[in-house]
Amino acid sequence: MTVRIAVAGASGYAGGELLRLLLGHPDVEIGALTAGGNAGTALLAHQPHLLPLADRVLVETTAENLAGHDVVFLALPHGHSAEIAARLGDDTLVVDCGADHRLTDPGAWERWYGGTHAGSWPYGLPELPGRREVLRSARRIAVPGCYPTVSSLALAPAVGGLVEPEVTVVAVSGASGAGRSLKPNLLGAEVMGSLSAYGVGGTHRHTPEITQNLSEVAGGPVKVSFTPVLAPLPRGILATCSATLRNTDEDVRAVYREAYADEPFVHLLPEGHWPTTGAVLGSNAVQLQVTVDPDLNRLVVVAAVDNLAKGTAGAAVQCMNLALGLPETTGLSTVGVAP
Amino acid sequence: MTVRIAVAGASGYAGGELLRLLLGHPDVEIGALTAGGNAGTALLAHQPHLLPLADRVLVETTAENLAGHDVVFLALPHGHSAEIAARLGDDTLVVDCGADHRLTDPGAWERWYGGTHAGSWPYGLPELPGRREVLRSARRIAVPGCYPTVSSLALAPAVGGLVEPEVTVVAVSGASGAGRSLKPNLLGAEVMGSLSAYGVGGTHRHTPEITQNLSEVAGGPVKVSFTPVLAPLPRGILATCSATLRNTDEDVRAVYREAYADEPFVHLLPEGHWPTTGAVLGSNAVQLQVTVDPDLNRLVVVAAVDNLAKGTAGAAVQCMNLALGLPETTGLSTVGVAP
Amino acid sequence: MTVRIAVAGASGYAGGELLRLLLGHPDVEIGALTAGGNAGTALLAHQPHLLPLADRVLVETTAENLAGHDVVFLALPHGHSAEIAARLGDDTLVVDCGADHRLTDPGAWERWYGGTHAGSWPYGLPELPGRREVLRSARRIAVPGCYPTVSSLALAPAVGGLVEPEVTVVAVSGASGAGRSLKPNLLGAEVMGSLSAYGVGGTHRHTPEITQNLSEVAGGPVKVSFTPVLAPLPRGILATCSATLRNTDEDVRAVYREAYADEPFVHLLPEGHWPTTGAVLGSNAVQLQVTVDPDLNRLVVVAAVDNLAKGTAGAAVQCMNLALGLPETTGLSTVGVAP
Amino acid sequence: MTVRIAVAGASGYAGGELLRLLLGHPDVEIGALTAGGNAGTALLAHQPHLLPLADRVLVETTAENLAGHDVVFLALPHGHSAEIAARLGDDTLVVDCGADHRLTDPGAWERWYGGTHAGSWPYGLPELPGRREVLRSARRIAVPGCYPTVSSLALAPAVGGLVEPEVTVVAVSGASGAGRSLKPNLLGAEVMGSLSAYGVGGTHRHTPEITQNLSEVAGGPVKVSFTPVLAPLPRGILATCSATLRNTDEDVRAVYREAYADEPFVHLLPEGHWPTTGAVLGSNAVQLQVTVDPDLNRLVVVAAVDNLAKGTAGAAVQCMNLALGLPETTGLSTVGVAP
């Protein structure tokens, strides 16, 4: 079987990472590559690492250009996917790396993004309870945000009963998480040698997505204090997550070990090893470690992920594999590029 | 007045930063520069940025070599300062950048460092309530740890009543915080492009120091969940601190504004501006911002500091100024080197 | 004496560095701060490290706003300084950090920049033979480009006779050298973890400026092969310069030692020490080292400079000091901020 | 066919990169993993990115432990490979990533490394004229140094006649090139934010290797002025190479295009595109661009490579493929991990 795919937003970071992974996928043929303002330019000008696609030219992001493919990946700013998806056939698998269809609550959408909610699609985090089966038959998939991916996987095994339903997440991210946005604070001269928090006080748009995931797993409302921090590296998120333990005699490591025992991409590290983002660079792996702070009776989980890979494009490919009935790990790796 | 100073541990990062600042101090004359294993080598081999001291050779760290100065700065591994201080006259001002004399509780010392407690010295964080006056007459001063400096200043205005006495601190630090230790995980190839947490679960030795500070300010026990994260930059700490607000109608920004209104080095930024470590590089400033997450009724404070400057050597110079009756800001700046 | 200064282009990197240095200058009072598109915004939004100027608002860059100061620093894109300077009195010292008045040959200007040459001003590199005296009475000064500063100082002692008149310069620079330009290749995510050459083959605009300097020192044409490389650091240039030695029995180190023996900012390092940009961060120092490759009979000089300090703003302050009859080193330092 | 391989020096950077690539090689089974001082420890402690080998423990580097494999990769300090190779059967393919067998001239070995030359092995740079065929039947292969790889490929098409036989190479490298050496100047705090040249004046040990390669290609002596520069990134080398053009009317781009037209890993970029190391991160590709500086009639070539991949481990796998009769590109990619 050869799957013909298209990528909308191929000149951005998510689009580039999708293509990097798809070039190594044995069952994929790369079709249309589209862009907005960059339409008409050579892909190589934006993605100099994709040598096998050096002769490709970007075409405009239109439903016409995206039609006729088995799978269409959307890596677009939010607000653009619903209209395009509506014009692609129901049998086309549409995998949206943007935010449009992640939130299930229209009120949350309006509060955090503004405008009308475009409706929710099956959520592409198969490691959450019950999600994998839904994805197997999906033809529309909403890829999770990068922070929600790592935060939800870090805390999902705990919120079901181990801890009180109020969690704190401080997640440090590399600069590619902001996309190819031309903002002064994202310039190399300012990113390097500096650390900065942003979206403090629960104002980052990934907050409701984390809340939604954890609340669903917990079966009741979970409050999330979320702070993202920008650090000087290209890729990677390290999330430090904590919550007060309930009175329990459960072995927290055993709970985590069991939760992810059969997962190909989520790894609880051996005791004494702590996750680093360098170790997951370019890979689809999530590395986790858990401990308990005895002075506060508080669970602390540290998790590392590559925001562009498992945090975006890797998850998209993983979901494509599931939806197409391919082995879930095809074209994906748990081996990072380090150092 | 010219103050003659000596620096023990002049080949390390803290020693280098002390000398950098002291070279710009108008009232200081630089005397003996000592080292352990590096004794006998040129200072320039270790501190290539200190051109005016290019002809200096390091001598051995002994009480004899340090004697005869008005001020002796100790930038040594913990466990070494008590013996040296005992052999320097009581009228010599000894400023210890190490941990030996920070903790007041011998039990805490034994738990966290092991061995016998050498006793506590006046704690060199003049911005904490009541500390400045003590430092004016001190002849032995314990300079705070870098994480305790930024964490304590970030939360001190709150723990007296604004928030519940359980706080969470996730502090991201540059690599110089670990000193010039030859460990594989501190090599450039491994630090760059990676983020890692360490001392997770309350096991970092700065935890009891933060706890001690905040508990004293609060007038009762404060529990501290502290996680340090190593990030790829040479200097700087960004601390994200949070705690549940008590029922209060106090204006939290007003509380912070008043707390530091007269402080020359601690700055609550104007609303809408958030601290970055790049902005305090090389300076003695602490930049703060506060907000409240309405969904959790949780105070969130972000603070930035240069771990080597206000976090170590700048604080040492500030304390020297106080103890010698010099203007507190002499030789120090609130202007960072950015970008 | 208090000198009242204005800075045009205060929201950019050069403008910020000028203000950082001028805040530490004992004889300066900071007056108007102007900007183009950023006029009307708070300086702190662009220069978060300049806390003492936190209440300043940028005004528009007009001759009216710049009038009435003793010194006006121009940190503007090229093509803007002549008109402004013409409207400021002849007794106002105008120090231009831009390129407009560096080249003496109108033909070179037209080739490299296009348009009409605005005429040349005294060139602000006092360490070149004969330049210091001219600067003492200048009221218009053209600050050298960052690459020309380090390259010219590295090779000036050699081109007068030690080497053949064809030199190779490969200069690696941090990202601030490109200014606050919003270009994708300057984004943190792309700068970090990558190295790139640009302006290869003699096409960078600093090439004719280096050629002009070295040819004047040599008293005849010197050919310059110049390649700049962008590296992942905020500041600093390291230039590797080489040329074939003439038949000579001169001691090249002695030649360099003598050339800069009385210079406060240019330092030939002791043998065995090699320059690093980290050691000059934030300082006005140039660090040099020279050697001879015996297999090729080729002189190799390595030089380090902070592109924003001695490479731009530090040179501007140094020239102001000269032109105003102040001690040349006032407000400047040879001590870097390291590590 | 499944090839059973062993890696000696599996705890180092070259060893880690070998294993990363070999984990993705379809025909390889990973056998013994050996180390020196790290024998007895878990591989994961040194290579946290190699999750599929998380249960492996390092054994001692002895001929006994390495025996019984089809291929043995040696990633050891120089001076260790000859003795081990002598104790492995002649039918075992031994691929040495160290320097021991690269130089053909015993005198050069003695001058640059000291001690007795262990003899030369077939040189693992198949893209040089005539080398590929030799490698197909080799059972001992010397993998080139990282700088010689990129420098030789950048200049090989030119030294045969296009240019005068004196070339200048300034090559900027990431920190992993120095290996996991515990030296202060390789610490993250010192590498980040700084640039430094080393081995200046032709004293770096890769100089004779570049000279050997280019002289053989040229059919006569080529003089090489080589300066390596350390920059703050984990991986990657960008080499700027130049030489005076001979009187020629040849189209230099055409010469380069033809030279590498059939090479799977060496890519002359389309005009207007310049190599970046970020684009080759983790890949086996070499990206090249050439131009002529008309003012000096000088050829300038810029080349980018990942020092650990094509610069070391990728070349080793490529050579293994050749020697075993596998398709040369098996398990290797030209797609980098960017940004």
C-alpha cells in the first residue's frame, strides 16, 4: 500500500517536520506541498534539510491543490482548517496540527481563541484511555498541542485517584514551539542567553486543553496551573508537574509503569534516570520519571518530549498510521539525536 | 577609603565574578588571589576576561595568604570556610559565598550536607525583613545560594499572609550555577540543545535554605516544593513560583510594589512586562512580576536573576558595602548586558 | 562637565548598547531617545535591561527632537544620517554608528550600497595610525563596522611590510550583528544549532571598508578575501586572519606587541593564550594572538571583539571621549562578562 | 543477511552516534558494547537517547568481548586500535573511527601524534577519486577525521587543476567534536556565548590528514592553512575554504556539479542557497556551495557536515555497507533534523 499525502503549511516548522518524518515512512508518497505567502517559492528555501525534496516548489493552500490525496496534513494557523476540511471528501483522512478542533467545549473555544467553534474532532493522543480505538476509524483527527501532549501524559496516570485534582505544570520549551513567527523576542540574539516566562497566570491557550484532557481522565474537574517558559534551544519541552498526593499506599512508580507498559512511545525511565529533552530530539518518544517529595507529600513528575515530533508532527504520523491500519510505529522512532 | 580584599577560590566562576565586580568598585584594592589545585598558575588561564589582572598568579588557599586584608571573600566548596575564618582576625570581614553558614538549624545541615554544622552567620540577603541592619555590623556574612535568593525574594512579600504556606518553585538555571565542575552532563555538547531537571522531589540542597527564609518571614512553617531545571545558557535563573491565595481582597501588585519600593536592586516590573534573565545578565538586579490565575485563585510570581551576580558575587559585594558602611550600591549596577 | 546626549535609534541593539554604556559614563546626561516605527512606545519594551530608564518613552527620530544636545548618536539604517546631521549645528558632535560616512571612495559607495555617496567623516578607529589626532577635533565621526574593526586591528600591524598584500579573513559572528531584523534565518530556532556563511565571495558590504583601512595602512592596495559566518551566540566576533609572510627576520610577536603597547583597548595576549569572544563580552577590549604556520610561512592572527561594544557602541563612546577631550577610557572597560 | 556488530567505546559520542545509526539499519544486529572506565555501567547512563538499548550494560573493551562479530567498530582514543585489530580475525571487518591508521606517512604520524606508526588502512572517504573500489574489499577501514572529511570534499574537485596548490580552511565546529573530554573549556558555561580558535598555525592533528588527501588528489603537494574554531552548538562543522584560481575559463560550478553528480551524500546546492550545519544535523549529507571572488580571483567553497554523522559514525556505516556489499546508503539519510 502506498499512501499519497499532502501537506498544507509546508514552509513552517510543523510542515517541515512532517515532511522529514514522511520521507522516512516506507508507505508514503509525498504529493502536494502548499503554503500561504510562500507559495511559488522553492521548498528548499524554507526547509534546507529536506534534500530529497530539493526540486519541489510550493503551491498555494487551496482545497483544489489538496484534493486527490489519501491523507492531508494541515499545519496552518488556527481558524483555517474547517473550511478546507469541508471541501475534502469524507474518505480523505485529514490530520490537523492546528488548534481548531481540539477543544470540545464551544465556550472554552470562545474564551481562549475567540470566534465560533468549528467543532471537535477525535483527539490524537492515543495514549490517553480510550482514545486509540476512536482514532482507528477516524477520518478527521485533531493533533494535540505540544504542551498538552507532554503535560497530559505526565499526569494522566495520577489524576485518576493518586493526587488531588489541582496540578501545577511549569513547562520549559525550545523556540520552535512558537513557529516561524517574526517577532523580536524570538530572534536568536534575544532567545540565546535568556529565559522568559509567558502566558503566566493561566493565560496560555494550551491551558484549557490540558484541563480538558486531565478532567476527562479523572472523571471530574481538574484545576491546572500552567506556566510555559521559553529557553534557548531549538526543540524540546521539559515539563515539571506536581500535585498533592491523596492518602494512599499505592506505589506511584508501579502505577506509572503499568499505565504505559504497552505503549511504544511513552517510557518511564529506570529509577535514578531523569528525562532530558536532548535524549528525545527528533524522536517520537516521551521520557518520564516520577518521585514523591516526602516533606510535602507531593507527587513530582518530569517529562520530556520533542515539541515538533511527538509534540506535533510525530503524533500526526502516529495517528495517520492508526487511522490507516498501519502498524502504529511505522516511520517513527524512539531514538533521539544526541548529543 | 581603600579596602584591601582577597579572594579565595579565584579560579572558579564565583571567584571570577567577584573579581569582575571588584575591578569596577572604586574603593577596592585587589590583594591575594588564591586557589586549590590551580595554585601556581596564571589567573588569566582561568579568567581570560579579567585583562587588568593578566599578570596575576594564583597562590595557595591558606589563612596565611588570606591574612592582612580588610575583606576576605571565600568562594570555596562547602566545608572549608569555618577553619579559614577562625584563623582570620575578628576585625577581618569574611564574606562566604559557600553554604557552610547559611542554615541555622544544625539538624537541617546534617540532613542535607552531612557532617557537623559549622554554625550560622548573618545571612546576606538584605532585602528580607530585618536583615539589612544585622549586616551593617557583621564581620562574618553568609552569602545566600542563588536559587534561595531569587525564590525568597519572589515569595517573601506573599508568605506573610497573602498565600497559604505551601509554595511551588520551578527554577530554570544556566550552567554556571553548577560551578566549574568537570562532569559529563555539564559539557557543552550535552548542555546545549537539552533541558534537564535535577534534585527533583525536594532533594536539592537549596530547598532547606528557601524553606528557612520563607518560614522566618511568614513567622511559621512554609512548605516548599522546589525543582531546579538546567537549561542551555551560561548564566541566569528564572523562577516560576506559585501558591494558593488566601481569601483576601488585597491588591497583590500593591503588596509587591510596597515591599520593594525602596530596594535598589529588586524591581517589580510595570504591568505587562515579564522578567527575562537576559535583562539582568551581569547586573545585581532582580526583576519580578506577579499575577493571579483566576481559575485556581493562585498567585504566580516570576523572577529573574543572574546567578553569579545578585545570586552570588553581587550579593557578596552588596553585603561588603553594607558591612563597611559604604553606599550599598557602590560598584554594582541594575543594568544588564543584553541582548 | 556634564555632556547631554541623544540617541537616535534607541530601540535597536546598537542603541541599547549605547545607552547601557552611557548609563555608566560619569559625565553624561541622557536626553532624547528616538525611534522610527517604535516611537511612542516605552523604551523598556525594547530594552528590558535598562532599568534606570524604565520610565522613558521613545519619541520620533527628527532633527527637532535631536537638537539641543551636545552629542547625538545615530544608530539608524544606512542612508539616514546625512540629512539629520545637516540639520544639527556644526558644534554638535554627531557620532554615526551607520555606514553612510565610512567609505572615502564614492565609487565604492555606489558599488556596495548604491545611490549617492553622502561624503566621508573622520573614521572612528583611533588605534589605526594617525587616526586618533583627527578624532580629537572632529565634530562628525563615522563609527567603523564591527567586522572592519576586528579585521583591521588584527592585520594593521602586518600589512605595512610583514606580509604580502593579500589577506584572508573568516570572521564568525553572533546574531546581534544583524540587528533587530525580522528575518526567518535570524529566528532563535534557526540560529541555535546551526552555522551559516553569508556574503561569500567578497559580497559583504564590510569588504570595501576592510580593504580601505588596510590599504591606507599599507600605503598601497591590499586585497581582502572576507567571509562572515553566523554562529549561535548573541554577541561576539572571532576573526581568523592570515597572509603569506614576506621574507623577513622580524619577530612578528614583537611587531604586534609594539604596535599596541600603548593602546588601552587592544591587547596582544601572552603566548599560549588565545582570544575568545566570551572574554570580551560587554567590554571594549580587543584580544589578539599571532603565530606563524611554518609549513606555509603564513602569518595567522586571531582576534576577538564584542560586535556591539568595541564593534559599535563602545567605539562610539571612545570616539566621543576623544572628541570632547575626556580621558579616552571613561565609561569603558576591558573586563568582559564571563562565563 | 543479518550482520552482527560490536562497538568499542560505546559510552562516547562517536559510539553513541554509531549505535543511533545502527539501530535504524535494517541488516544489523547489535552485539557487544564495550567501554573503558565505564565498563559495568548501564549504557543508558551515557546514551539516554538510545531507549531500545536501555537494558544494555557496558562490558570491558577487550579483544575477547569484541570477537565473534561480523563487524567491529572502534571508537577509541588513538593508539588503541592496532592491538585489538590484530587479535580479531582477518575476516572480521574492523572499522576504526580513531586516527591510528589514517596517515600513510610514518614520519607524519611521528610528527603529529608521536610514537610508532601502526600502519595505514584503506581510507574511508569513498567520494575521493579511486577510494570506493578499494573499500569494497577492505576488511580494515580507517574512518576519516571530521575536519578532513568536510575540507577534503570541499576542495578535492578544485585542487586537481582549478586552483593553486595552497588552500586556506577555517572550519567552525560544534562542541561534540572534542568528544566527551572533561576539560574546563568544554564546559557548557564556557562554550555557550563564546567562540575560540585552537590548533592555530597548522598545529591541529587534522592538518596532515587534509594535506595528505588533497595532495593525493592533486597529484602533487598541496599546502593547507587550517584553523579550527569552536562554536556554541552541539554538532556540525561549517568549513570556509578558499584558494587562488589558476588562469582558467572553466565553469567552477560545473566542475563541482560533475564531481559529485553521482554521489548520494555530497550535494552541491542550487545557486543562491548556502550550506548550514542545521540542515545536515543527524544526516550523512555534505552540503556544498562554490563561488568566485572576482576581486581576488579566488575560489571560495563553503561546506557543511555533521561531525558525528558523515564526519564520523555515518561514514563508518557507509564504509561498512560498501565493504559488506550492501547498498551504500542503507541505514543512512540525507535528511537533517531541523530546525
